[in-house]
Amino acid sequence: MKYDEFKALMAKEKKPQRHRHIEGDIQEACVNWFRLSYPNYVVFAVPNGGTRNSREAIQLKREGALAGVADLVIVIEGAVLFVEMKTEYNKQQETQKIFQKNVERLGHKYVVCHSLREFILEVERFIKDRYGV
């Protein structure tokens, strides 16, 4: 599904605006576009951020939470793409840069996206590079 088609579809399904962070809105649009465009592949969010009390934070760490993990993980046949979502003005934290270096060292692709359009371009480039499609 192309960007303009998706944008028109989302405009038809316009929901009341929720008071959330802009990064979350961009990420939601990206996930919706991906699931409509590539229903045979997997995309999921890693909810590492947010405010938690110390007890929850300790438990999450014990369960394997890792600082710096990318916001989205896309799994296609034989390949994984890690996507960090940022607003126009936000930059990667040091833990995110370390995570990026580690996954790239292991042969995976990692990108930072600031918009739905950028996300679409990166996903389509990733799939094209992988499959020549």
C-alpha cells in the first residue's frame, strides 16, 4: 500500500485525538501501515519506556528488559529490522546507540525514523534489498 493510499484510508478512520506524545502517534501510524501493507510479516513494539515504580522496573529488568532497545521490531523471512522512532527534534540516547551497534554487529539492520513517510521508505528499501522486489 502506498503512502497516499494509506493516508487517505487513515483519514476516513479518523479517531478522536488522544492526548499523547507525537512520537507515539507516528509509531501507531507506522504499525497500522505495515500491518495493512505486509500482513504476512510481523511488526511489534517493545514497550521499554514509560514511568514505572521501582518495584516494576526491577521486575522488568529481571524478566529481560534492556535499556536502549528499538521501539519497533520487524520480522520478515530470514531478516530483522529494528526501528527507533523519534520526533523531528529528538536524538538517540546513548543506550540506544549501544543497542544499535550491537544489533548491526550481529548483521541486523537498524534505522531511526522521524515520520510515517520515512518509515515507509526504510521498510520498502529493507524488503527490496532483501528480496530484490
